[in-house]
Amino acid sequence: MMSATQEIMTLGIRPYDHGLTDLGNGGYAWLQPNGGWGWSNAGLIVSGDISLVIDTLFDKPLTQTMLDAMRRAEPQATQDFDLLVNTHSNGDHCNGNELVHGAQIVASRACAEELSRENPEMMLNLMAQAPNMGEVGEFFLLCFNAFDFRGIQHTLPTRLFEDEMTLNVGDKTVELKQVGPAHTAGDILAYVPADRLLFTGDILFIEGHPIIWAGPVNNWVKACDYMLGLEVETIVPGHGPITDKRGVQAVRDYLTYITIEARARYDAGMNVYDAAMDINLTDYDSWGDGERIVVNVATLYREFANDPGPANVVELFGLMAQLHKQRR
């Protein structure tokens, strides 16, 4: 009988190799181990000569390599991509949008609004400043130094929806479902019912700690319940190995657990950092990026206080840097 930790360590259902994984019947996953900061997954759905890309990557070189591999795998459908879906507004899922030439870019309205306030040059400027930012800068470089943020043209979605949308990709139906705000303001899922295939964006981090930038956390739990109710066998997360419903359940359990634990410490008057350090994460020791517990506790504390204000990202990176150094 496996312990909870051993169960969590076996959430992948396919080999976790870098590059394009053929899922069968015109479905593909682009995987980037180890799934940590910025190392996101993406997808491709083709039918006949029609193609749909799900998310681009954190920089243009990475995205170009992915698109080239997709074209080699499906040359008939991908010389010109028809559709691109952005699952949410984080740069590691949309900074390469400009390279999907001519495609209609689909996203939730909330995602597009959030993305319109972003500026890819911000990351370039932060990388330049990081060497002079002390402990925070060191942590920032540790997370993002592998990426090339030069020359990114901010390319926004062109077709927006709220709640649900159905796309036709040749003879395939792709159902888009908005489940945010949760990880970000406008998270969506992309479901291919005929293939029992689901692309989740960052509603799922597998074998890595989720990060709750927006909340409310209950929306994320509801998104997990929605996924558990689908007829699905293969699930491509935003980060980490391909999984199945066990991966969904593991993320749901994590969110429920940290909500209960954070509430107890909030009621006891502990500050965010002390609460994050105090929560026992033994069952999640095998998951990467454990410093994200600081962000998750901070978001939960704002919820408990009915504080609608946005997260202070710079401050939270400082706390994550502190926790990462202390636990290391």
C-alpha cells in the first residue's frame, strides 16, 4: 500500500520527455520538463487541414522550436495555423503569440483584459535589474534566467468569449470553458470530448505546487470538480507530466488542505510568512517550487479578510526568496 506521498509521486501516465508527444487521433502535447517556473506545456489539435494551437511559450526561441516540431508532425494542417487558444494571461503561455502567424487568437474576455495590462518588456527590465536586487534578484534569476525576453511583440487575443465557447477544428469539436478567476483572472479549459482529452492551462500543476495569483480558491476547487465530472482519460496540465483524474484530485486535495491550514493560522493571528513556514507540507515534499505556499497563503488571507486588492507581486517574490533560501 502506497503512502499519500508515494501516490502523489506517480501522477504522470506517460513518459515525461521534452518535446512533442503524440496523443493519437490528431492530438499532441508539447512538454517542458521539469515544469517549474516558466517551463510550461502547450498543445496542438488537428483534423484534416485545420489546426488549433493551445498556448505559446515564455519566449520566441522556445515557441519557434515548438511550432517547427508541430509542422513536421502535421505538415498538411500546420503550414498556416488556423486557431490559437490562450488558456490564461501569464507570459509563459502567450509570449510567443506573434509567431502563430495569421491565426485567430481565442481567449476569455477576462484573460484578454488582464493581458492588455501586461508588458513583456517588464520581464526584460527586471532581468537587467536583478543583479542589483539582492536576495530577491538572486531568486528571480534562478527562476527566469533560462529565458530570452528580447523582442517580444505584445500580441493580444482577437476573439473573446465569456463562460463557454465551442470551436470546430475540422470534424472535431473543442469545448472551451471559463473557470477563472482562479490561478489568474480568466483561466479556461479546452476539452476534446471525442478524444477524452483535456488541456487545462495552469488550473493544473502536476508534481509542482500550484500558485494562486488571483483566487478565489473556491473557484479553483470548483474547476477541479468540473474536470472530475468530465469523460476524460488524458489530461495535459499547464506544467508537469501528462496525467489523468488522479492529478486533478491531487490538486483539489492540496487546495482544500492549505485552505483549512491557512484559515487556522489566520484566526490565530499569524502573519503570512510565519503561516507559510508553519504549514506542514510533508505529503507534498516531492512537488517542486514549494516556496509558492507564500503566495497561496497571502491570497487566502486576502480572501479571509474580504480584501479585493491585488497581490503585491514584488513583495511576494521577496517572501518566496526568503522561504526558498531558508528551506534550502
